[in-house]
Amino acid sequence: YMSYSVLLSIWVYPVVVHWIWGGGFLTAGPDGLLGVGAIDFAGDGPVHMVGGVAGAIGAKLIGPRIGRYNADGELVEIPGHSSPLAFLGVFILWVGWFGFNAGSALSIVGNGQVAERAVVNTMLSSAAGGLGGLFFRTAVWPGREWDITAALNGVLAGLVGITASCHVVETWGALIIGLCAGIFYILASRFTIRVMGVDDPLDATPVHMFCGGLGLLMTAFFANPDFVLEWNDGYAESDRKTYSGIFYGGNGKLLAAQIVEILVVLCWVAAFITPYFGFLKYMGWLRVSPDQEESGLDDSHHGGSAYPEIYAEDNIYKSSRKLKDNGDVENGKSSTPESFSDLPKPSVSPEQAKTEDVASS
């Protein structure tokens, strides 16, 4: 993990940042690609797509978690252990995102309207994303209970979707972008596991890679030329069609530049991360052993279980799985009991155990 982080931080990410923010060929302005460059205010490309693409490649090479597929090769849902903690984590990210997006104005003096527009649009898009993910998931799978995970990741999808354009779109545009991102996340999540075969426990691939790309495309449709000119006065008033979104009479050059950014980020990250993860896999450093994965990294690598109140029950569950797997754990075909009632029963009842403890004492 440390070596991968070093590679990403000192080489892959900085080069993308230079291209898009540091005067490179994709930097927004009349000197950028096609006379417009790519508009990416807070980093749908450099931040979200770079991380999302790297995560997708890593998850693909690591392979699915033990128990993700049953003996018949069918997907097995592995739900999160704590919705309240997931809820808390999303809210922490949500609050921080206002600084992330609005802070990309770099200064409140002279950029006050740009920063405040970024804050408002960030709020609207994220809210619409949460609702879009929640309702679309329910509509696609009728009869399913309301899924809080879909809402939480929908919020993140809305936040990612508006990151590139939060400073140049109107409020109605932010709502549409967020709604589309929330729905797109649900579709991308299923595509990731069912088509790409990537077992992504955090759904970082659909949220950051796919919705990051969606956000860049949406910018090319919803960018208001008045807001673009207010943010970057390097553009000429007479060349409005070049930096206008499609819905504002744009000539398509901005759309082309946004597509180029998506393709460049995909290719650049894949070119370096794929062979590096491949090397780690070849050396046996990419994935822990099946026994360590079964016991959990908290227990096997960090000196203790993170959830001691379920530690005993969890170990019983894992022991049962090992007995029932008959050596198929490593190939991802492990079978799992339907419930803890299916696990081997102790030979001594709790009442007998108490009696024997009293007698021995």
C-alpha cells in the first residue's frame, strides 16, 4: 500500500495535475487544447478519476473477496457491518466537500461569487444524487426495502459529479447533474461487478471513476459562458461559443476537450498502475493469505479485532465455513451458511456449562 501510494503521489497524480491545472495542454484558457482547454474546477479528472481508475485496476488484479461467489459462481451479497458508521463517514466527507470545491477558488477576495456558487451547487447536487440513487434503486428492484447504502453512495456520486463544474453551472443544472450522477452510480455499480468482474467493496470505481467521467461530460453541457468568463477572464467575450456548454449554444470544442481529459487520464493511470500492481501480484505482495483474510486484517495485521463484541461468534462462523469449503476458499467458490442456526451446535448446552463451572469451582 505504501509503495503504491508513493508511485501515485510522486509521479502519476502530479503529471495529470500539470496537464489540467499547471499550464499543460488541458489547462482551461485560450491557450489550452482547441482554444478552450478542459474545465475541471476541483478535480474530477486529477483527483477522482485518477484514484478511481487505480482502484479499479487494483481490485481487478487482487480478485474477489472470499465468499463473494458461491459454489455455482453466483454473486453473494456481503453487506456492510454498520450503517451508522457509513452514515457518519459520508457526512464527514459531505461537510469537507464544501471546502474542497469552494476552496478551489483559492481566494475569497475577488472570487466571492465563484466560491459561493460552488457551495450552493455542491449542496444541491449532492442532495439530488442521494435522492436519485435511493429512488432509482427502489424502482429498479421493486419490493426491495429502502437501501440507505444507495442513498449514501448517491450523495457521494452527486458530489463527484458536480466537482468539475460547481463554479460554472446554474442551480437547476446542479440539480440535474446530481440526479443523473445518483442514477448513473447505481447502473455503474452493477456494471463494475457483473461486466467488469471487479469486486469493489467501497464502490470507489463507480463513484469516483465513472461519476468523475460523467461530471466532466456534464460540464460540457451545462457550463454557463457568463460564469466561465467570471471565473477565467483569459477567455475572449467574442469567442463565447468555444467555452459555452452545449445547452448554451456551445460549438462542441469544450465537449471535445472534456472527452480528451477522460481518455488521457484513463490511459495515463492504466499505463503505470497496471504493470506495478501486476508486479506486486507476481511477488505475492498484493493480497494477504486466505487465512489472514478470513480472520480479518484487524486481527492478523493490526493486533486485535476491531469488533470484540462479535469476535467469538465471528470465529465460529469462519470455522464453519472452513469446514464446509473443503479447500475451495482460495478459488473464490466458498459456500456460506444461510444463518448462524446452520452452524455446528456445541455438544454442551449453556445451562450444562454453567452447572459444570459451578461444580468445578
